[in-house]
Amino acid sequence: MASPLENPALRYGIGLSSAAVIAIVAFLYLHGTVQLVAYGMAAFEAVAVPQILKLSATQ
């Protein structure tokens, strides 16, 4: 049976949606250096989560 995580659109959708939530919260509620750190976390989330989910789908 195929895993839903084998679909690249789903993997990237999960990563981008969670990154968007982090970026929106950072924009609306954070200021200064903390806001920049949150933007960095969002960027990392958008890149790393699809790769981690790809690994978990193949195992």
C-alpha cells in the first residue's frame, strides 16, 4: 500500500503551510531580532520538512 507521503505535492504543502503560519505569526506579533529568527525558522521549515517526510515515506 502506498503512503500518502510519497506524493511530493503533499510533502511540500505540509512544509509550506507550516512555514506560512510561522511567518504570519512573526509578522503580526513579533519585532526585531526575534522576528528575524522566526523568519529563518520558517525558511528552514519550508526546506527541511519535505526532505524529512520524503525519508519517512521511503522507510
